[in-house]
Amino acid sequence: MIAILVAISKNNVIGKNNQLPWHYKKDLQYFKELTLNQTVLMGRKTYDSILSSLGKPLPKRRNVVASRTLDSLDGADVISDINTFIQSFPKDQNLFIIGGKQIFDETLPLADYLYITHIDEEYEGDTYFSAYKKGDYQKIKETVDGVLRFAVYKKVN
């Protein structure tokens, strides 16, 4: 399964200054539950953001970082070609694409699922989630918890 995992504010913000502009414990727990013991794919800036907040790569996950300039990183596999990586990724395993914007834009056509935490609040930011065709995905699950709406969408073929 290839899935995009993202939290999006009411005004489509996903980041500010290479950080999340919010802190919701339930969303972080959801992220951890989904990605634990799985493979996560991210861009270098997202990896840097995780390092700056945690001091290490995401634990108990295979961290894969897409980069055009780096050959290696401590605690992560580095890839230069996202499409080749995704095409060769084992179909019986889960791959969660966790950002940032450029990685989301590049992988959206390849994603089988979208795991979106919709935040019913507006935030200031400098990074926005690109529009996706709602007709391309069908909502298959939704859970509401206060201002958070955890939705799962499956690609319609």
C-alpha cells in the first residue's frame, strides 16, 4: 500500500518555517500508530525538521529520504528517484509518504490511499497542500475528535 499521510488546516496549510504550525497530541498518536514498524518516505527538509524536534530519525520505522544532493544519512536510507523506489516497493508492505509539499506533489498520482487529518482551524503558514481531485478518491473511513477529523480516502480506479 502506498499512502500519503498529512494533516491539513482549514485553509490548506501543512507547514510553516519547515515545522508543523500546530501541536495536537491525538494527531501525533495517530501518526505514530499508523507508521510504527512501517516505512516512511520523506524529503530532506522533512527529515531535517524531524531531527530538529526529536534529535534522531523516527524510531522503530524505516526512514527513507528522497534527496538529489545527499548520498547517505545517519539513520535513514537515501534515494534519488522516488518513482523507481515506489515502483519497486513490495506490494505487501505499507509505505507512508509524510512530506513535504514537493514529495506530496510528486507522489500523489502514485498513492493508493490518503490519510488526511483535517484540522477545523485556520493557521498561518508558508506551505500548502496541493489540490487533489476529490472524484479520484472515495472516503472509506472517518473519525471526529474535537477539531480533528481523521479521514481515509481510497483511490477510485
